[in-house]
Amino acid sequence: MKKLKAIWQLMRLEHGIMLFIAIVIGSLISQKTLYDNTNLPLTNIFLTFFTALFLEASTFALNDYYDLEIDRINKRTDRPLVRGDISPKTALNLFYILFPLGLVCSFFVNMTCFIIALVTALISVLYDVKMKKIKLVGNFYIAYIMAIPFIFGGATVLGNNAFSFETINPAIYIVALIAFLAGAGREIMKDVMDFEGDLTKGVKSFPRYIGIRASNSIAAVFYLLAIALSFMPFFLIGFGVYYQNIAYFILVFITDTMLLSTSLQLVIKKQPNMKFHRKYTLVAIFIGLLAFLVGAFIGG
């Protein structure tokens, strides 16, 4: 049981599940727009699930392999490699196995999805290996990783007509932008948490250049922008199924309340509990995903 828990923590499988939900949301919105139903092909559901899970798991394993030294400095005992529960070699082998499997799964969805997955996966490897020390770039890379599954999902129902994104509902792009902003906010919070170790290793992060308080304020701004955008699908008729959708509004209101409370803590308190708020905002983002998912079905 301990070994299985360590493997789960290494691969962050909860993130893979959230990415899959994001893909399904994009697929549902696109399916509804193009075909006026929410009947997604079962084969595509399985393939996109394993695409998200395998690519996410493999790149997280590679991330922890390259981050082992700095994680030890930061005393990241939540990381199984730091605790010694899993060997670095095992983490690397998991990457070698799961990474190509994820790409193969995306290939059998359609060529558009394969191209998106391939580009994203290669950027992920580049980040793990080279870009990690430039956190000013890395922050927005992580935000991109949180946003691109919605676009990937929107492409799953387009068949093999590559890059025919003009038919995709604008709600997909808005939810992707919301995910991008919330992801950027969470990554800046992580920079604050990792400030001591990053300083020792010479990592270029927001806190190093502008200080911890200013970094917290920037994270809060990203959250506030995400909150503002989240109401657009409810109030604008161009967003189709989400227009005046009460189920969507209720769930997204819960998310926004949670993000707003974190934003206030970041701005007001000198030393907010960053570990708590990182987990808290992850829950908030998950509820936000449910808002789009439930809204697509109830509005259908």
C-alpha cells in the first residue's frame, strides 16, 4: 500500500484525472456546438483519458527526477523521491514507458490531437530538463499545461480536419484562459513556497526579483482576472449552453468565492499559509471544472 501511494504521489494521478475532465469538457462543448448533442464516442473517451494520464504521469516523474536535489533543499517530504520511497531510476523508467504510450493514444484520436499532444509533450520535457531554472518562463508553461486540455478536447470531435478550430464554441477558449490564469496564480504561490531552495540554486523566480509580498499580489491579480472571466459564459448568449445556466452559475460562484478568499489572504496577510492555499485553490479549480462539466449536461 505504501508503494502504491508513493507511485500515485510521484505521478500526481489526481492531476491526470483533472486534465481528463478538462478534455471531456472541451469535447462536450464542441460536440454540442457541431452536432447538437453530448454523445461522445466511447473510444475517444478511453483514448483521451489515457493520453492525459500517461503524458501527465510521465512528465511529473521526469520532473521529480530532475528536481530531486532542490526538493531535498526545500524539504519537500511530500515527494516520494525525497523520502526514498521510490528510486530515481524507477521514476526515469516510468517516464520512458508512459511517455510514448500517451502519444500513441493521442494518435488514434485524430491527427490534430496528436499534433497538440506531441508539441505539448515535447515542451514538457524541455521544461523539465532545461527551463526549470527560469521560473518566470516555467510559471506560464504550467499555466499553458492547465489550459491546453480544453483545446485538445475541442479538437477530439473534429475528425481528421486538422486545425479547423473556427467552429469551436468560444466558451472553450474562455475556460482555457480561466485555467491559464488560475494556473499562473498557483505557480507563483509555489515560487513563494520554494523561495529558500530556489535562492540557493540560483533559480530565477518572481519572489527573487520583486519580493514575496509583491509576488503574492500578482498571484491574487491572476485569480481576480479568472473570476471576472468566469461570469462571461453565463451572461453572454454567444456561449450557448452556459448562457443563463443556473447549475453552471452556482458551481462557478463557489469556485470564485474560494479564489477570492485566497486572493484577499495573499494581499492582506504578510505570511499567508501558502501550503494550505495551494491545496485550497486546487479544490476551487476542480469545482470550476465541474461547473463547466455539469453545465454542459444540464444545459444540453
